[in-house]
Amino acid sequence: MKRLLLTGLLLGIAGHAFAQSTLRVGDQKGNAQAVMQAAGVLNDVPYKIEWKEFPAAAPLLEALGAGAIETGLVGDAPFTFAAASNVPVKAIAAIRQSQEGLAILVPDQSAIRSFDDLRGKKIATGRGSIGHQLVLAALESKGWTANDVQIVFLAPSDAKVAYSQGSVDAWSTWEPYVSQEEVLFKSRRIITGEGLTPGISFQVATPTAIRDKRPELEDFVRRLTAARAWSQDHVDSYAESWGKLMNIPAAVPLNWLRRAKIRIAPIDDAVVADEQTTIDLYVRTGLIKQKLNAPDVVDRSFSAAIARGTGL
């Protein structure tokens, strides 16, 4: 009886501690929030989640480095760029998905039909982004150099304007921007990340949050894992939730999510190897000067929380 009372007391104390805590979470285009809402895993969170929305990974990582948020979702490419710039960040979980939604787009009426046609042309993308990674990987696969195309570094909103006005010939971008352009404006993908890039994103956190808010982070990762597992069989519900959150027609997220097959994976040897591939690409192309070792920028200790994710 005493043991049961003690257990109940400890649970009550833990719940009380959670209730006084806030986890500041960075999101991109409602990515995590929408799927977690749709899956119903946010209904009983015993701490406060303060969501902050970002248009891309670069400003999210800037906010994380400045202490404005404690965790968030970013691609492997901007994560690598940030880590090489000494932003205090660690990858705590991996997000696997198909690379069909990472693509270089051209307008429907463009004469460009393949990557070969982009020699000497202007390609908009974000510096250090996964779009930039795709351009570099495609150039390397062709034996070209960065001088064989004109890379124009723009944030997504500015890239959209330049692309729409014809100031650039192509746009190397990611979801949901790719599906928005395909569905709403009939843009064409001339190359995707399939077979060219590792295809991972990361849930990242600051070392301070890992130390001081581990229970909240573990709980959040567990819930996110469960939500992603749920979404595999409930694409329509997830797409509807995301569309409402972002005020975008449901056809856009349906196009994206049906092919993405997004799932959470632990930081294992395969993930570390894929991250090293991205690091090495960025070193070879001169985008980063500091050679990183992938094991030094990841944290494997959240694997148990991920494993519990499907038990919600």
C-alpha cells in the first residue's frame, strides 16, 4: 500500500512539474503541429507547448541558436550548415521520407526539360538549405561545378516571387512548396532528390534543453513518433488538418503526403552515416570549411522514447 501511495505521489509530483513547464517548439509550415493535432496526441500534454512558425529551416535554426526556441524540425542540409557555424544544436530524432518532394521546379511553359538544360541558367534556392544540397548533388553527379549554373540565394517567399516573375529559370525547393507549385500552378519537377540526397530531416534540440527539459523532449518525441505512425494510414485526415492550419487547399497536402511516407526513426548507425554523407558533400563543395564528425552532432539517447511512440 505504501509503495502504491509513493508511486502515486511521485506521479503527481511529476505531473505538477510538467504543468509548470513550457516547451518552445519551432515548426515549418505547420508540419509537426498539424499531424499531432490530427492524430489527437496533443489532447493530454502535461506541459505547455509554445509553437513558433517558420518559413524555412534557416530562421528556425537562428531562433534556436538565439534561445528563442528549444527544439524544432529541420533538414539535414541546414542542420549541417548550422552545426558547422557553431550553432548549439543536436539531432535527437530522424525523419525519413521519400525524396520525390525535394525537387528543382520549372514553369509549365518552360523549354527546360532536364537538369542538363539548366547549364548557365539561374536557380533560386536557400543558402545551406536542402534545395541547395540538391543542386550541389546534381552538379556533382554530372561532373559539373557550381560555376556551370547560377545559384541565386533567396528565402522561400522571395524565391517564389522571382520564380513567378521569370527572374530565375528554376527553383530548387522542398515540401510543401513543391506540391503548392505543382497543384496550384502546374510547375514541373525536372529532377528530385531520389538517389541523390540521403533524404533525412531531424528533430533537433539545444544541449541546454536536452539537459534541463529531457522529460518534456522525450514525451514530445514519443508523441510525434506516434502521430507520424498514425498518419501512414490516415493521410486524408492529416491533409485536412494541415490544410486548415495553413489555409491552403487540401489538394496540396494530399499531393505531398501521399508520396512522402513520413516516419520517425531513431539516431542509429544508418542515420549517422547519412549525416556524414551530407557533411562530406558540403566540405567537398566548399560550403562549409569545418570538417564535422557526424557522431559529434547527434544524440542517440532518445531512441527509447521513439520506440515507445507507437504505444500511445
